[in-house]
Amino acid sequence: MSWSKSRPQTADAPSPSDYRWPSLLPSAVADEFDPDRAARNGGRPRRTARDWLVDFLCFLVAVLIGLIGAEAVGKNPNVSENAAHLDQLIGAVACAAVWLRRRWPVGLAIAMIPVSVVSDTAGGAAAVALFTLAVHRPFRYVAWIGGITTALVPFIYVLRPDADIPYGVAVALAVMLSLTVVAWGMFVRSRRQLLLSLRDRALRAETEAELRAEQAQRLAREAIAREMHDVLAHRLTLLSVHAGALEFRPDAPQAEVARAAGVIRDSAHEALQDLREIIGVLRANEPAEESGRPQPTLTELDQLVAESRQAGMEVRLDSRLDDPKAVPAATGRNAYRIAQEALTNARKHAPGAEVAISVTGAPGEGLTLDIHNPPPPGEVPHVPGSGQGLIGLTERATLAGGRLDHGEEADGGFRVHAWLPWLER
């Protein structure tokens, strides 16, 4: 029952058309591979070329055994001529009924029980029916029908003794033949079930592999999205602040206008550079950490604070680290992104308020980052935001093995508190 594939399986259930020679599949296996096959055939199983060949061979076996039985009946002096003719007629009908074995395997096997009692010529058809039952139905059917058939063997040879073979030998041979037919049929059924089981396992493995690949792609896209948000939000907020200052203070001194324009130019250049890197990562299909530009670490926190001060923010940095360069790169990068997002949010939602950043930590203790800003000194216009930045930071800290808490305080200010493990990556 082997065949060769013309193309690999997919996660969808393959059909016989997925194979180079679908006509070599048994109809039972073909229906399992393609559940819509029976529906396309009007709800009735349709034989394949292999089925037609097997059915013809079964019919031929039933006829050959029937001819041997008919000859033995004709030579038996204990059987009259009319009884021999009736035996042969019943055997011929039984052989013709073999073609119905696929549609009604249980009914045919039950019908062959009384037929085999009254007709020696039907012995081949009865064996084929028992074999079909073992192939197409569970063992409980085989146990009952096969057990009854085997139990009737001694009675059959009492009713019609064989003239050439002793009674005990004839009964033993008949019982052995029945058991062999049943064992062969159960072997075929087990092999088919094993084949379908292996096919299902292969499909499940392919489905799981596709799910794992999709999950890996989704995680990579989420990582890129977080990186894009963390980088571009900071740059674009700087642009917005300085552009707004130029809009509301057109009479500002020339030096202040030039300084704001320079910040806008530098921020736009940095934003475009970051955007090009993100697009390059997407095209190369590689994680953001593997892109060409080095990722920021905690040593660049001073530069981030300087940029914020240049944009007009009041930022107080209290770093109690003995050596910021000793902070592991992954821990420092996560801390930098948390501080960057917190400064961006403070710039948008609490303009004019002083932001206090505290960084402490040591090997074995982890890195603690605390960022706090009081309520804004004046009225703040509504600034659109989805809150995805803080959600992404919380997820970033969790994935790194740390934790992040954020929320409003009793005085109306806002605090972001993060702890990250001191792990070398």
C-alpha cells in the first residue's frame, strides 16, 4: 500500500490528487485523506482502480475455492445429484454476492453463516466475507461473527462429512483457515490505521511547525514595532515641541529660532536614519538587535538627557552607578528605552514639569530605574495617545525577567518604576 508523492503535504488535509498515483489508494484511505470525496460521489463510497482489482481477485478466489468445493460435493457418495446441483447454485449466488462486500460487510458476513452451513461451494465466498469484515469493521464484529462461524464448523462436518479427510483433520483445517483469514484481515486493518495515524501525526507536526514559525514572525514584528515606537516617538516628540514653540512664538529672538530650527533639523535627520534602519531590518527579516547600527546602552543616558534639556525640558539625573559601562548591554538597552519612553510621555503630558531620573544598581542586585514628574504647572492641551508605549515597556521588562510599575500619584504626578536583572546576555 505504498505510493509516491508529487508534492509535500501542507497543513490542510491532503486529497488523493496530492499523490502521483491516487488510483492505487484503497477507497477507505482515500475517503480519510479527502473527506469531501464521498460527498462528491453522492454520499456513497466509490471504488478506485485498486479496489476493482482487489474485488476481482477476491471474486476469483471465491470462484476457485467454490469449484474445488463443487467437485468435492459431486464426488461425495453421501450427497444426491439434486442436492449437489442446489449446493452449486447457492455457491454461485454467494460468489456473485462477493461484489457487495464493501457496501455491506456485516450483512454479507452474517448472510454467509447459514449459507456456509448448507453449501460447500460457498466456502470461498464465506472466507472472503469474513476477511472483509475484519478489514472494514472493529474487532467486536469479527469476534461475534467469526466466533459463530468457527463454532459451527464441527456441526457442518457432522452434517456433511468429507469422504477423503478424517473428521478431526477436516475440522482442524477449517478452523485454522478461518483464524488465518481473520488474522490477515486484522493485519490489513491495523496497517491502514497505522498509515492514517502516521499521516495525522505528520500533519500535526507540520501544523505545529507552521504555528511556531508564525509565532516567531509575530514576536519579531512585535519587537520591531516596540523598537520603532521607542525610537521614533522620542524623535517626533522633539519635532512637535520645537515646531509648536516656533508656531506660538513667531516673535522669538533670532538665536532662539535658529536653535529650535537646528534641533528640528537634527531630530528629523535622526528620525529618518532610525526609520531607514527599521525598514532595513524588515527587508532583511532579522531582529532589530542584529541591524548594522549599535543599539543604545545605559552609557548614552546622559546624551538622552542632554537632548531633552536642549528641547526645553527640565531633567535631573541622579545616577549612582559606579561604572555605567559595566552594566550588561541587554539590561542597559532596556533601561535606556524605559527612560526614553518616560521622557517622551513627560514632554507630552507634563510640559514644564521637572523630571527626576534615579538609577541605582550593582551586580547581584539588579538595576533599578525610577522616573518621576510632578503635575504640569499649567493647563495642558489634549495630546492623543494610545498607551501602547507603557504597555510595550511593561512587556519588555517582563521578557527581560524584571518588572515595571507605572501610574499617577496622589499629588497628580506620574511615576515609572522599573527593576531589571543584572544579567550578562
